[in-house]
Amino acid sequence: MARISLILILGAALWLPACGPEEGGADAYGNFEAEEVIVSAESNGRLMALAVEEGQDLVAGQVVGYVDTSALYLQKQQLRSRIRAVLSKQQAIAPQARVFEEQKANLRREIARFEKLVADGAATPKQLDDLRGQLELVERQEIAQITALETANRGINAEVQPLLDQIAIIDDQVRRATIRNPRDGRVLVRYAEADEITGFGKPLYKLADTRELILRAYVSGDQLSQVQIGSTVNVRVDAPDGGWESLAGKVTWVSEEAEFTPKVIQTKEERVSMVYAMKVLVPNDGRLKIGMPGEVMF
């Protein structure tokens, strides 16, 4: 009996640790992702330079390359020549106005002289009236001539404006030929090389801000009440020693509609369950990578 009791005690001792509580499972599982931006060309032509490399960190507004603008420069020079040719047709108003002013000045002197002659009886009033009529005629001629010249010049200027608009369009195309990085981030993929022919909308490289990553995880319906937008949760990732590393994350979004669990998440039985997607924003000190799995603890 003593021997049997000893065997039972040893068996119980071996059985208890094996059946003890395991490390608590996660409440949600998912993978890290980032808001990716594909930077595309905004101009057509030969890609003269593209100074980006995969893994390179870029800042917003940084010039990373440019597209050949030789054809645009020649078009602009051609338009400038056309503008000069059109403007050469303009009539100078100032010289014409000076001629009329001289005529009017001469007539005014004559009128002043004849006023004295009429007063002395050496000239007739009709002669004075004729001079005054000539002055009025010259004044009307001046108005008509200057108005005609101004109208003609306005028509010429109207021909110039469309050419100036075309130059403005070319200037905008030249500006777009300079490739500027749109936001802070890290280059994930480079799609183009220098000396290639590119076109509007052709992808050049993919960019993502990896300073903060998003853990897209999935929770079941009975867990949904524990998830609140803006709340802080504990995020776990695999550690090099086989354990866990814990990080603080913030819930930024929860789906309003249920969906089937993605196949990469759990077992076949769990994949057929209806779950709700959520996003957890996690600061990244360099340990997190896009596509890395993660777990969420409420």
C-alpha cells in the first residue's frame, strides 16, 4: 500500500505542472502595415535622374530627380518669338499725340494773334472764327486717331494673352518635371531607373512613413465591447529569444461591419468566424516591420 501511495503522489506531482495555466492568449491577431504612397511622374520624357534607393529615408519637399525639359524650353522660346512678332505691330501713340499737340499750339498762337488784329480792326471776325474751327477740328481728329490706335493696340494685346497663357502652362510643366518627395517616409520599392522614358502617372517609387505602423487586427463580436477608439492597448510582437516584446498602441479605427477572418490569421475553424477589423497605431523605434505579425491584449 505504501508503494502504491508513493506512485500516486509522484504521478500527481508530474500531472499538475503539465495541466497548469498557460500563458494568456491574445485578444486579437493581425499584421503591421503602413500608409503607403506611390510617387508617380507628372511629366513625359526621359528620366534624367532619380536619386532614391530602397530603404532610404526622405523628407517632404526633397528633390529626388527630374525629367528632361529640353523640348519644353524650345517651345517656350518659340512662343516668346511669336509674342515679339505680334508686339512689333503695335502703333506708338505718343509720337502721334505730339504732332497733334504741336498743331493745336500753333493754332492757339494764331488765334491769340488774330484776336489782337480783330481788336485793332486789322482782321475780320470771320478769320478768327475760321481759326477756332480749325482748332476744334484738330482736337476731334486727335481724339479719333488716338482712339483708333488704342483700339488697334488692344486687339494686338489680345493676341498676346493666349501666348502668355501657353507659356504659363509650359512653366507649370517644367515645374512638374522636377520630382519632389511628397511626404516624410522611407522608400519601400523603386520602380524606375535613370535614362528610362517615363510618362504622366507612371510609378517611380513607393513610400511609407514607418515611424508609426498600423496593426490591423481582428476581434470577435463578443470582444467588441472592450474596444474603444482612442483607448490604449498592449501590443505584443515576437522577441529574438522566443519570448514577447510589449509595446503600447492606440486604437484609431474599428470597422462597423463584420467580415470573415483573413485566412492568414488563425486555424481553419477560426477563419470561418465573423470578426471586426480594427487598427492600432503603434510607434516604431525600428523593431517593427511591415507585414510582421502582432497580437493585441485588451
